[in-house]
Amino acid sequence: MTDKTAIITGGSRGIGHSTAINLSRRGADIIFTYHSNRSESESLIGEIEVMGRMAAAFRLDLGDTHSFDEFAAAVRKMLPIWRRERFD
């Protein structure tokens, strides 16, 4: 799974958090969303980076479809920084 990029919605806690950690351990870089708790997302970024993987968190309110365009734009900006053309 090395050099794969995963996108996880709701990654800052619960099942999303566990999924992010598990995929990172297997060699994936992680882009994940959070709704309101920035500090939890920053903590997860730290956990992933300690494993030598890259991580980025973006706020996304799944109840507000207007926020989707901003999220998609943020992902499009992040991928070239990570030298990736797409996510897996």
C-alpha cells in the first residue's frame, strides 16, 4: 500500500480515526475531514506523521453541500504538493 493516498471522511475520531491509523501503518498517506474539532484532527496528523506518512485535514460539513467545492479544491491543491496525481 506504499505511496497510496486515502481520503477518509470523519477521520478525526471513532472509526475514521482507526481507519486512518491502520492505513498509515500499511504505508498510505491520509487526507481526512473533520467537522468541528480542529485539535483532534491536529492530533491525528501528528500520529500519522510519527509513522513517517503524510497527513492533511480539511474541514467538511457533510450537511452543507456548499462546503464540498472548497474541500475538493483543497484536495486538488494538496495532491501536487505530495507529488500525487490522484488519491486511491
